[in-house]
Amino acid sequence: MSLPAHPPLLIRIIALQKGAFAFLLLLIAVGSILSWRNYSLLTIWAEQDALTAEFALVDWMLEKIVHLGVPTLKLVAVASGFYGMLLGTAAVGLWLGKLWADPMFVGLVGLLIPFETYEVIHEASLPKLALFIGNLIVFSVLLSHWLRAVKLRASGQAETLGESTL
């Protein structure tokens, strides 16, 4: 049994979902950068126009951003941007079946499990529990896929490593 040329459908779906999440993180990073660089203008605009905002989401976002403060916005921008770039890179690599993507993806997904565990224990809610269980399932599937690929490569049943897989 050899490694398939392309990852299984479930792995591709996970890569697509996490790639979309990475894009969202990058949008959050850009929004945070724009917010902190224009913080004084944003607070003035929010005070004048946020009360007349037609969309609840815009109002909610402005409320959150205005109360965060510049240091927190900088931290949000750096953390979400860095994690989003890494997750996006891993998602593309996983989608394309690259050897380096499996351990990178497993590490990035597994990195947040301790934080999610803390959240579920100390601030339990049904949505947080559902997200935590979903991420544990994704982590298990990715880990299983990676270990299977390592086992196949070690037993010599996989294709030789060439430029197409690196």
C-alpha cells in the first residue's frame, strides 16, 4: 500500500476549513493594524456614528475595538497575523500533499488544545465544548494521517521522495 498522490477527501476538507480560518485571522490582523494606527479617528467616528450603525455586527465590532486599546490591538494583530500565516501555509501544503505540511499542521492544531481545554474547564459553554470536541477530532484525524504516512515511508512502501513531494 502506497501513499495516494493526493490527500484523502477528509484531509482536503480540513485543509480548506483551516485555510478559511487562516484567511479570517489575517483579516483580523489587518483590521487590528488599521484600528491601532487610526485609533483616535476610530474612537471619534465610533462615538459619532456607531449609534446610527445599521448593522449589529458593525456596532458590535466597533464596541469591541474601541474598548481594547492600542497595546492589545497590537498584540492581536501580531498573534493573529503570525498564526494565520503559518496555518495558511500548512493548509496549502496539506491540500497539495506536501510532506512537511503534516507535522506542521498537527503542531499548529495541537498548539491551541491546552488553551481550549482551559476555556472549556473555566468558562464552559455549549459552543466552546462543541468547538473543543471538533478540534480534538480534527487533531486526531490529522495525527492519524501523519503517522500513517510516516509508517508507509519508513516501510519503503511509499514513493521515493522527489521534488514533487517536497
